[in-house]
Amino acid sequence: MSRAFQSSLPLSRHRIDRDHSSRSDLAVLDALWGSPEARVLVLNRGRALASSGENPSGYDGFGSKPAVTTTPVLAFLAPSLLPDAVLERIAEAGAGGGAESVRLYLGRSLDASGDAAAGSPLFAVTVDDERAAELGSGNWLDLRMVAADLDDTGAGVFTEALAMFNWHGTHTHCPRCGAATLVESGGWVRRCPVQQIELFPRTDAAVIVGIVDRDERILLGSNALWENNRYSLLAGFVEPGESLEAAAVREIAEESGVVIDDPQYVGSQPWPFPASLMVGFIAQVSADDTADLRPDGDEILDLRWFTREQIADPDNGILLPGSSSIARAIIETWFGGPLPTVERA
């Protein structure tokens, strides 16, 4: 893994001490929550409250991002500034409490970020629309849109909090017996009081592969859920009992008909939409491959080989992955530098 490559992945940045030892001690967590240095990141519908900046207008996370006029900065509030109803719900949380009853302990910031000083204990809560309105008319940031513009602490805690609240929203009950679960360990564990088992946050591993042929072209596909001018790398989830490398070979063959040899790991990035870890590879087409492209017709509707000149052509008419994705970083590794910026209409 290249340090330079890993540093190019916005969601892999994380300037925070997760402080695992404090999670299991409720008295310590309460003391941290009550300290004057404590700060809280507030989410609503997966977006985080900002103290400055906003989501780029007319941008959906694909293609070249518009220039940022005001740098987005997350709002880190003192717990006392939260609406009373939020504080009451957290204090009264019991079995079966959803994401909005969780006080998630993120850890201690290693750097100053916005209103959070270095060393501040950081928490996160998620609120409903009514409570979000009580917090004023501030902007709510979408991680896909602003990840590359946040500082290291902001990008890390936003990614961490979003992934965790996505998990809490779907794991309120025990998968064995259906009993309502209890939140423990600062929001990092849910326990079934009937089975006496602990449930831990889920992360789904997915491989994403930059496929290069003998002519140094890169293979990109258009997903069935996208407009037909959007192209990206091929990717897929790792199946049980499968290695990352085997998953890369299988997924590429299934989606494109292309056979690859010896995929080489380049780096990884969390992708909390809702709970993935994207594991990046670059691979060469096998010498025995016939080079026939066969999109599966289900997930992938079109496949194309691109030269560097075609990617650099401002009139190519295609939209490539945005700056928050590992796909773009892998494409730029193959391209040899940042992709050209295309003016947006």
C-alpha cells in the first residue's frame, strides 16, 4: 500500500483517538459528556450540521466538483446547546431505542477542528426533523459532497458517526430472538438482555478494481442505476468464505466477462452508505483472456476501454466518480495524476 495513495482517500483520514478504554465505563463517559471541553456532532437524515460552508450547488458526487467558495466546517456543539428533547431522550434511552436515543462516543480529537479543541472528547447524536429545526437555519452537509474539503478530523468523525448511526437504525432488536437490545459501550455495542449476547457494528467488505489491458487502457462500466454517461470501476461485495483477491477475480468475471490475474492491493476506504469498506485493487487482464466484453445486463449495462487521451478529452461526454470515492483515486493512479477538471454548465 502506498502512503501517498492512502492519503488521497478523503474518507480514510481520521485525526481522532477512538479511546476504546473509556467506552465501557459509564461514569467516565458521563464525566466526559459533562466536561466543558466536550463537543457534539449533530446528524439529521445522514447529514451533519455545519458551522460554515454548504453542499456544492448542482453537484451529486459524480464528475468534477464545483469550486468551493466557503470551506465547509462541521459544527461541534457543547452538549448544553442541544434541544432539551434530545437530552431527555438520550437520558431515558432503554431497550429497543433507535439511533435517535444513542449518545455515541467518538473519542478524543487529536487536532483542533472548528469549535473542538485538540483533546476534546467528541460525541455524536442524530436528531429528527423537528429537533433539527430547533437548532436553527444552519446548513446540513452531505458527506459525499464535501468529504474532500473537510479537515482530517471532520472527515474522520463524520464518516465514523454516519456509519454507526446507520447501524443503530437497523439493529434495534436481537437477530436471534427479536428482543429489544440495549445500547452499551458508548454506543459501540448493543446487547440482547434475553440471549445475553453482544452485537457489534457491521462492516461489509467490497472490492473495487482498476482493470488495465495490454494497451494500458482502463476498463470502466456504466451501472444500471445511473444515467448512461456515468462510468466507474467495477466493484462488488466479498462473499462468505472468500478472500479479497478471489472476490476481485470473481466479480470482474461476473460483471464483465474479463479474466484478471494477480490483483494487487492499493488501499482501502470506508464507505458508510450504509456500511461498506471499499478495498481497492489494480489488476492486469490475463494473457489468456479473449478481451471480449460481456456486461452482465443486470448491474452493468455498458463497458468501455478508455485510453488516457480519451479520459483527458473534455468533450468525451462522460462523468467519472467524484473526489470522495476510492474509484477516482484508483483511476488517477492509472492516469498518472489528477484528472482534468471539466467545466460544468
